Amino acid sequence: MFTHPFTCWMAMSKRWTRSRSSMFLIIRTLVPLISSPPLATTRAQTRPASPPCAAQYFAGPSGGYGGGAFTDPELLLRQATVVGVAVRSGVYVDGIQLIYRTPDGRIRRLPWHGGRGGSYREFWLRPGEVLTGISGRSGAFVDSLRFETSFGRRSPTYGGRSGSTTYRFGVPQGYEISGFFGRSGVYIDALGILYYSTGCKNI
């Protein structure tokens, strides 16, 4: 049987058109799958690492360079709880001392830093309350000092009104002040805070 060449050409053209359409559909389906990121990747979130409980952090200090350096021991190692602060002040902040409670309920005090002049005051924390910041003014000495707590309370301002620099050291959420460091002599020459994660207590 004789088939006209034009008829053969038409049949081949139709088959080529169908094949080309099929290939276009396949490519159009695959391209989004190749170019789009996997769904799990687009929704992935990175959680911040938990702070190591052996770590104690520093912020500060502010003040001058006189006197001798001091750093409070780590209360975390004693499983203790800060319950208050003792301060002596007049024109400057004369001295400071942290007050804590031991696991058996006894009230203890860390070493006194600074001099014995000025008026003596104590600032006590309420149950469940922690120290979260200090602020004030300083120059060659720490001129004034005020404490901040997790309950939003602020202590009276201890010291005078002079000082060329305003300072404030606060802790991140979930942390608390565990001690002080700085320099002291007759007065508190410089002061900063030590702090650690509240979640690390009693571990």
C-alpha cells in the first residue's frame, strides 16, 4: 500500500507535538519541586542554648581606679539565696555587703567592702524576689547607688548627688545578681555585678 509522503509528515508532526507537550508538562511539574526548599527547612527554628550552670557573669564596673580589687565568692557554689544588701553611705558610697540565706535557713554575710563611714542602711528582699540591677552615679568613687529587683521595686538612693558618669548594670531575664566586684578603700572606688541563671539554683 502506498502512503503519500505528506501524510507521513503530518503523522510524525502530530506525534512530535504530543511528545513536546508531555515534556513541557513534566518540566513544569518538576521545576517548582527542584527550586523550592523543603517544607521542614522553611519551618526550622533554632532554640538558644541553655546557660551553663557553672558560669558566673560580670557586668561593669563603674568608678575610679583607687583602692584594692575585690570580688565576692560564688554563692551558687554554696546553694545560697541572696536576701538583702547592707550599705554605708554619705557623700559617697562608703561600703557594701551582700546578705544571704543558707539552705538550712541561717542568715550569713559576705565580706564587707569599703570603709565604715557614713550612715548604715539595709535593703531586704521579699520572698521569691531577686536582685536584677544597680544604678547610680560615679567619678573617682561610686557617688550613689540604687538597687532594682525582679518585683519592679527600687531601693532608696544611697550616697550623694555628684559624679560625672551615670551607670546602670542589669541582668537578662531569668538571671539574678549573686555578688559584687570592683575596687574599694575608704570608699567604694568602683562597683560592678556578678550574676548567674536563676534556673541553676539547687542543681
